[in-house]
Amino acid sequence: MSPARPLEGARTAAAGEATPVGAVIPIRAEAAGGCVDAPVLRERGQREVFCGLTGIIWLHRKIQDAFFLVVGSRTCAHLIQSAAGVMIFAEPRFATAIIDERDLAGLADANTELDRVVTRLLARRPEIKLLFLVGSCPSEVIKLDLSRAAARLSATFSPQVRVLNYSGSGIETTFTQGEDACLASLVPSLPPPDADAPAALLVVGALADVVEDQFARLFAQLGIGPVRFFPPRHASDLPAVGPNTRYLLAQPFLADTARALDERGAQRLPAPFPLGVEGTTEWLQAAATEFGIAAEKFDAVTASARQRASVAIARQRVQLAGKRIFFFPDSQLEIPLARFLSRELGMELVEVGTPYLHRQHLAEELALLPAGTVLSEGQHVENQLDRCRAARPDIVVCGLGLANPLEAEGMTTKWAIELVFTPIQGYDQASDLAELFTRPLVRKLRLAA
Ligand code: SF4
């Protein structure tokens, strides 16, 4: 693909420089390379993160005929019910098969119990077409082999129901890895394309339906297609994948899924992630370049959405420019968010922590970060708290467990998990994304007044 091209109206702007409302956002031109080769502080210590079960909350809404059966403890059940909030009052598409003391003591055959639970569930819910058995810490402790259970149950219930498994265990993981594990488990089920099928674009990563529809419209207007989204909204609508598949990652936490797609011959289109005007434009541009779309057409299709988003972001920039932000490692969205907040909102990056740094998938993002940005990978919560307290940033992005104590110390926080639950990708959501950071700062100012 072609190197990232500067956006219309790009110019250098110092952090803190005020931008009049209504102006096109000035995108800062960084020195070539940005943070591509920047040193990274590797942290290994105590973690404060949610486990991969959390992904069920957005995945069960996305794949509308799938069911997620966690094989875990009452703690696991409590976690997803709390995280799902009001969903427990509806007929949910997730549940927990509780491993109790008898299972843990080896007094009951967990496989027999699981078969019984699944049989009862599928008899009661005939609309389920795809069942995920989701492993947890307890199922791993008792070494319950869910891949064998899934194969056994698939043989029993196919072709009506496909049964797959993945791990959402919290041991050494972070919460967005649940989606990665889920999608990676689904890749072997994707059909091969027809021999004479044209090159197709696959957008990989769960997006809110409204965002997916906006991107589908833009791709159609650009003349790029066929375009498919993965995961699909229905289990029966799995996209084909093969050597003529080109894919764009819509989320930065899908390393295992990308590897599985690569093994099927698909080719990733390197691009920044579609956050903000710049990220969205470069992400779309990667597909446009691959599919031979003329620059004039690209500009004509995207110009009004870019302009609209730039104007909307400029209002948020008035509040955010020059503010100092500190990221604890949590969602794996930290680096694309830092790029957006620094380049389009003029925020100053104190430290950008990420649970894992996938240099290949994040190469385009790292190149756009301001040179000299402090990057850290992994977690040592005590060390990071010390650095955060010493820096006294204007806003801290962190997990729920750290937010309340930091607020009590007088800091302003933003929950990282909210950024995964909220539609933030694309032009029409760029201003909403910025506002997620403006709101806590404005609230703090009001409380102080
Ligand atoms: S999978 Fe592990 S970390 Fe997650 S809720 Fe269950 S016991 Fe806790």
C-alpha cells in the first residue's frame, strides 16, 4: 500500500493551541517514524484487569443467533451478569454452567453434566445456531477439555447447531482478548471462497451495527466490494476467506484472529485504526489503494464526512487541547486512542500503557505518535500508580478497579471499558469519542465551581 498521505489542511500545531470552533482540525505532522523504534518500558507485576469473559457482553449482541455458555464458577456468573447490567431481565444469550464443589472434588463427571446442560438449553432455545463453550479459570483448573466437549456436542447437534469453544480465563489475559479468542475459534468454520470469486474485503472485529452500516455505505460509494464483516450478525452468514481475501482490522486486539486468517491465505491491509478523522481516512485509504480507487473518487466520497467530523471535533478540542493524559494498560485500544487525542485534540501524552504491544499491527499507529512518547507494555500496577501520582495528569484512562481510588485522590478518570462498549469508530462517531474525554473534565470543573 502507499505510505500514509497527509490530510487536507494538515499543518503543525502546538499542544494547547486553541482552535476556533468550526475550523478544520489541524493534524500535526510528526517527524518521520514517530515512535516506531521508541524504547518501551516492559512492566511485569501485579495486574488490575477484567478477564476475557467480558467480551461476551458485546459479542452476544453482535452475533444475534449465538449463545455463550460459560463453564465456570459463581464468580464468573456474577461478573458477566453485573457487566451486562439490564440484560439479565431479558431472555439473555449467555449463561454460566456452574462448576460446583462436586465437580471440583471429582465426585461428578463434568462432561456428563455439561452434556445435560447443553441438551436442555438447546431444547428450550431452538433459535440458537452457534453455541460457544467459554472456558474460565475454574474449568482450566479442573482441566476440563472444552475442545473435546465442543467436538462431541457438535457431532450430536449439527447441522442445526455448531458448537465451538474458546477460553475467557482471566489468567494472564486482558478483557479484550475474549473477542480475539472467540473470533479465532470461528475462523476454521469460515468457508473457502469460490474458485472464480473476485477479491473481497473483510472487516475484522466487532463493530456496533450503526458503525458497520456507515462503513458499508462508504465502501459501496467508493466502489470497493464485495465487503463482508467478521463477526457476522448471523451464524449462518459466515464470510468466505481465502487467498483472495484482503482484510482490515477494525480493532487492535485481534492478534490470534489475524494469525488464523493469515494461515487461510488472507492478507492484512496495514493501516491505522478507524478512530478519529485521520485514523478513519487512512483506514479507508488502505482499502481504496488495494482496490485501485482513484484519489479523486476517494476525496469526493469522504470529503463531506471528513469536514463534518472535523468541525464537530474542533468543539471538543477547545476543552482538551493542552490537557495531560495518562493511560494505564487495559483495553489494548490505548495507542490508537493516544494518537487520536494527541494529533486531533492537541492533548499531551504523559504515558501510554498497553497490555500488549503488537508492533506489526500497530506500526502505522506508532509512526503517528509524537516522537518521545513514553510507552509501557504489560502491568506493574504499583509502579504505574507511582508514576501517575508523580505526574498528576489532568485525566487518567484506567480500569474500574483503579478509577475510584484515583478519583478519591482528586484525579479525573475515564473507564477504559467504556471505550469498548461505545460506538467510537468512523467519522460520525469521532466527536462522540472526543466527548468521552471532555465529559469527565467538564464535570470536575463544575464540581469545583
Ligand atoms: S474466568 Fe477467572 S477471572 Fe474471570 S470471572 Fe471467572 S474466575 Fe474470575
